[in-house]
Amino acid sequence: MDKCKVAQEDLHRGLKERHIQLIAIGGVIGVGLFLGSASAIKTAGPGILLAYLLVGIVVFFIMRALGEIAVIYPVSGSFSQYASTFLGSKYGYITGWNYWYQWVVGCMCEITAVGLYMKFWYPDIEQWIPALAALICMTVVNLVAVKFYGEFEFWFALIKVVAIVGMILIGSLMILFGIGNGGVVVGISNLWTNGGFLPFGIQGVLMSLVMVTFAYTGSEGIGLTAGEAKDPTKTLPSAIDKMFWRVLIFYVGALFVILSIYPWNEIGTIGSPFVATFKKLGISGAAAIINFIVVTAALSSCNAGIYSSGRFLYSMALRGEAPACFSKLNSSCVPARGIFGTVLVILIGVILNYVAPAQVFVYVTSLNVTGALWTWLMILLTQLKFRQGLTPEEVGNLKYRMPGSPYTNWLGIAYLLLITVIMFFNEDTRIALYLAPLWFGLLYLTYNMFVAKNSSAATINNAK
């Protein structure tokens, strides 16, 4: 008998706690922190620190809401399957396909980033070539046993973490002792000079929230590891709680150091703040070092995207919400068909790298943001519905609870609505709000055509 066919097709629980911890961090920290922070600072000035802090708190509550259910029902479908069970199969179907699409688009952007960054060393290379090579490599990594995926993602995420910690430590030496600045102590006065801490007022902070929210997308991917975690009742709570503090340190800490060292209105003229900081300390080859880190960050995100989307196809196929061919596992208990199906669509990104203008990715990425807002909304609503079915005694006996529920749920939902409104006032993101109804309308139509009459969504009680 196939070792993967036991009562239900089951993923292999090969992810250890250290894997879960680094996957949780790596899923949130992307290339935006290394190269995209300059544009965010231009929008809000030093007040960008408030934006990252605010969004970090909102995401923490969303992850706690997800963790409350995932600890009890550690299934591969995560929030998509929870939505099917507690809100109805229609919501699970839309959430699953939307999240799959969200990661597919993200992977297209990441392999494009690899193509761009490789030009640093090979300026004459065609951009689509390294993009294709990156996609092939990440596909191979995802087709082997999950423990190898965990190891790969562990080390890739660790590179990002070490780079950020190094940035914070080096910058702190400049701020406190003047090391790397000719012995002149830098201090933190740059945080309130040059127009003050809020040079554009609260409006600047609000307008930066869309970009900051995008930076945090991917954090919900920690829920997908529940089906392959060795001890989800232990590893998931630990990973979620530690992720909150670590991400705040990495994002807020790194930007605090950067904004202390450089006047905020000069950062856009010095290139990557990370490169500038390493150069200022006298480290030769700083640009090459950061470029290597950014390439690994992009590969890490693409790796996580293929992992997540492949498993979503597998989970939805088990519930009758995707073609049955995706419900099979290979000999390593990996959803190979789901991975191949995902990669075939991501190949469109390779083609676009050859024929399409760069602005296409700006619009598609904006649509990705609306997808993330839907995912987070479903997590908050699902946890609310889950709580409604519990007695006060059962709530008190929960192993891992979302603090402040249901009030924190409604605050989180209010924040998601705020982001939607803000997107209307930005010309680059407004188009996503025009396209989103078409996308969700298509999902609603296909659900009614192919799934509604013969819905066989799995219930949590029957999930392993």
C-alpha cells in the first residue's frame, strides 16, 4: 500500500520547530525591505515607523485568529478549509483559489526580481533566462520530501535574518559610538529634523499603509505548515508569537537605524539604504553582498509561493473544489501534481519577462494586495464563526486563544476596509479595485457552475 494513502491522502509531517520558525519569518520579510523601503519613507518620512508598528499589530491578531483554529485542526488547507467548514463551501472555494492566484502572481514577481538582480553580475543576460532558471530550481526543491523544503527555506530565511541583524548592529555602532562615521556619534536627531517626525502629517502615514500592508503579506502562510508540522500544538503557537516580536524588530528596528543615520529626505538619492550603510562602514563589495541577499530573498519567497499554492490545489482537490488529478501525492508524500500545475501558470511570468513592459507587474501586484485583504478578512470572519459555536467553558479551555476576540476581530476588519478606501486615492493601486470584482466574480461564477451542485467540502471533524 502507498504509504501516503492512509484513510485519507495525508501530507508527511516533516517540518520541525526551527523550520516553522524561519518559514514564518521568511514568508514576511521580502525584497521590499531591502530595496523598497526608500519609496515608503518618501511617503511618510520617519513616520513610516508608526505604519510598520500599526500593521504589525493588526497582522499579529490575524495570525492569532488563524492559530486558534489551526492548533485544534492542523490541516493542509488551513484557512481555506476552515472557511469551507465554518462559513460555507463557497467561501472556502473562493478563498482557496484566490490564495493560489495570490501566490502565483507573487512568484511571477519574484522570478522577475531574480532576473533583474542577476544583471548586477551579468548585465548582458536576457532577463527571462535567470527567471526561468530560478523557477526550475525552486520547482525541484518543492518536489522532494518536505523536510528538504524546510531545510532550504530555513537557510534562505536565515540569510535574510543575518543581514538585517547585521544592519541593525552596525547601524547601532554608528549611532552610539560613531564607528564608521569618523568617530562622530550620529545620534537619532535625524528622526525629528528635516520637517519633523511626521513631515507629511498623519495623511502621509495613512498613504504608506498600502505598501506596508503588502510588505506583511505572506505571514498567513504559517498556517499552511500545520498539516506538515511534527507537533502543531507546540510549534504553531511558538512560531506565531515569536514571529510578531521578531518581525517588529527586523522591520521597525532596521528602519529606525536607517532613519537615524540618514536624513529621510536624502534616502531616495543614495540607492538602497542597506548598501549605503555597509559602504559607510568601509565594507568592500557592499553592493554585491546586498545583491546576493536580495536574490536569496526573492528565491525564498518564490520557494514559499510554490509550496503554498501547490498545497492549496491539493487541499481543494480533496474537497472537490479543484480537479481531482491534484489530489494525489508522490512517493515523498508531496503534492507533485499541484506543484506542476502551479509552475505551468507561473511560466507565464517567464514569458512576460520576455515580451511585456514592466508596468504590467505593478498592476498585477496591486491586484495581489486585494487578494491578501480577502484572505485576512476570511481568517477573521472564520474565527468569529468558530467562537460562536463554543460555550464559555469551551472558550476557556482553548489551547491557544486570540486575545480580545471578538473586539479585535472587528478592529482588524475595520483596518482592512480602511486599506481598501486608501487604495482609491492612489493611482497605481486604484486599478486593482477595478479589476478585483472581475476576479471574484469569475470565482463566484465557476463555483456555481462546477462545484455548488456537487459540493463535497471536507469537514474539519473528518480531517486528520
